[in-house]
Amino acid sequence: EVAFNRIWRVDRNRTLLNRVVMYWAVLTLAPLLIAAAIAISTQKVFATLGLQEGLSPGVYRLGVFFLYWLVFSLFFLLVPNRRVRIKHALIGALLSTILFELAKAGFVAYVSNTNYKVIYGALATVPIFLFWLYLVWIVILFGASLAASLTTFSDIRKYDTDWPVRWEFQLVYRLVGHLWSAQREGRSLSREQLLELE
């Protein structure tokens, strides 16, 4: 929640009651959806039910993809302490889902071609698991950053500005330049400071 609030630039935390309700929703819905995705991805479950013949492997993959998309969308809608449009959450979740599938394929290919037991012995699963958590968290943060950026850029239209529409790209380029200069000096810029610079 802290990371998502920082990404969406939310400066106030939820009340205790709202936190409990939100955590309860995330902790009950997300594992159920992830378990459903895992169940769909394991085709043996459908083979025992006699449904294997009617469904192709593409349908399984598509079902898993949509379930992961739904899980990421719920994270981006429920966790930040602000209103996030469903459209923006879906776009950010789509990026996270695509990156998650790529990371999963790359991780499986990498782990299957290396021998961690030579270095770590019986504890080889611990660094592998920690590396997988690191990859998943990066994927989630990429999608959250995209969703927050879409939310921020749509919110800016509410402010009355004197900039013509045809100069928006140049303005964004200049703002990124100001942020880059500030980052090189080890400081941050608020929205008000950026407006003063422009």
C-alpha cells in the first residue's frame, strides 16, 4: 500500500477500518483468483473432470491470462488510497500481465538451465524464490506506474493552463528535463516547482 500510494502520489493513509476492509478484500480475492489461474493452467484438473477433450491449450492459456489480468486490475483499483479509473487500471494491469507472462517464461527457461544446488545445496529454493518475488514485484510496479501516469495525465486536463495543445509534447519534454536535472542533483521537484520553472 505504501509503494502504491507513493506511485499515485497519495500523501494520506487510509483509516484503520478502511485498511482492514481493503486488506481483507485483497487477501481473500487475490489468492482465490491466483488459485483459479493455477488450477486452469494445470490441465490435469480438467482431465479428471472429463473436460480435457473439449478445450484446447490456447483456451487454458487465455483463461490464465485473463485471471492474472483481473488480479492485477483489482490490485490497482483497490490498493491506492485514491479513485483510479477502471480504464487506467485495466491498461496498467494489461502491461503487468504481459510482463508477468514473459517473466514467467524467462524465469522457467533460466532456472531449468542452471544448477543452483552446486552453490547453495539444499537451500537452493530460497534464493530462487526470492529472485522470483523480486521479478513479480518489478512487474507489478511497472503496471502500477503506467496506471498512475495515465491517471495523472488525465487529471492535469482539469487544471486551467495557457499552453496550446500543439505544444504539449514539447512541454512534457521540458518537464522531463527539469526532473532529470533535479534527479542528478539528488533532489525532487513538486508540481508547484515544475509550474514555476515553466
